[in-house]
Amino acid sequence: MGKADRRRFLASGAGAVSAALTGRIGSDGKGRTRKPPVVKPEPEPDKRPNVVLIVTDDMRGTDWRALKKTRKALAGATSYPNFIVDASLCSPSRASILTGQYTHNHGVEWNNADEFEGGYTVYQQNGLDRVSLGYVLQQAGYATAMVGKFMNGLRPGLRLPVGWDRFAASYTTDFYDFPLLIDNEQVNFKGVTQYKTDVLADLAVDFINETPEEQPLFLHFSPTGPHVPETPAKRHESAFPTAFVTRDASFNEADVSDKPTTIQAIAPLTPEQVAALDE
């Protein structure tokens, strides 16, 4: 019996007891009338939808061929074929996803503050955490969680963003032997059985299971894969022995005279580099 079923069962049982006692109401022998017990009505369930936002890191469109279960789960879902990214970098894109603003409006223009105007430092300086999805939904009564990569430059010792009831952030590129910043505490995960994507997934599922059924939730799940070093889990190391980089018209193009000078200045890939990409 699920939680909701149990609640309905107990509520109906309480109602039956109340009805039985009501039939016996009368004098207590001292001229006073016994009153039936007060049964508080079950609160109305919050019908607002739960939201799980999954953001992968540097994932190519061709990588979908490896995700059969995910493709099946998303069959029939809404797609956005004309979706446009105005700054294809980690921090600017993540700030846009969380705020709904263009890069020139939110001000996170680069990945790290020590390079240009970017990263977690600028995100905080511009007060973006107080206009983010997490904060707005938390203020509206949602349980909120951020699990995974948040913003470049986030590290222990910095003030965490507001708006998250659970905050479990990855701030390194390691897939094994890695730390996480969990609710302002650094937790280290060691050994070949602690694969980062699995650990993050477990934390995300725990948040879902621990959130009361009557409260809507917002989960921002942001694993660091398949970003470099793109280390696979041990169980997946030999899963795709014949995989290769798609050889479309743009792959190692010989004539780039119509491209910007920065592209023209790049030397063609060598056979060894192509083999490394496939690997």
C-alpha cells in the first residue's frame, strides 16, 4: 500500500470511528454532553507538477546512439529543433538555463573569473542565485535540489547559492577518486566502486524519495559526463568496441578557405589524432 493509499485508509478509518462515537453521544451522568472527537480533514494535495531537469556536459548529438534506455524514456516527449544557444560555454549556458536570460543580460560571459568575466564569482556578484529557477521555485513551496556540476569556479570555502534545499556539487573533472561539496561540506569518494555519475544519481534519487509526496519538487540533475576526460565506468569500458566519430562533411574538412581565419589556422587532423578521437 503506497503512502497516499495509507493516508486515505487511515482517514476513512478515523471517519468510521467518529461516526460510531457520534451514535453514542449523550449525557455523561453529570448533565454534561459528550462531544465527538474532532477529526481534522486531510490537507488537499499540491497538484503542481514535479520537475526534473537533466543537463549533460559537452554531449554531442551523435552520443544519443549509446543511450537506448534514455531514448525510450523520452519517446513522444517534446523536442525543440530550433533551440539556440547564444554562448556555447559551460558557465554562460548554465547561467542562462537557470535564469532564462541571455548572456549579455546575466553577465556570465566566460567560464572562470580569473580568465574574463565569468564563472561562479560573477554569478554571485550579479545576484543571479536570487532570480534562478531554484530560488523562485523554493519560494513557491517546492522542494529543490541541485546535484552535479553547477558553475565553473565553485569550490569549498565560497558562499553557496541560495534556493536549494539539497546542494551536492561536483567541482573537479575526475570520475573516480573525487570530492563533492554536499551542503557546504566536502565529502571524498574513493575506490573503483565509487563512479561519479552513479554517486550523483544515487543522491538525486534519495532527494526524490525523501521529499514528502504532498510537496512538489524541482531537481536540477547535472552529471559531469561526457565531458573530458570522459572516463567511462568500469562496466562500460568495452561496451562500444566499434564506435567512431561521425564522418560528416565538417569532419577534418580539407578546404576551409570559406571559414573564419581562426579555423583556417588549424592544421588538419593526423591519422593518429583521428584514431585517438575514435578511441
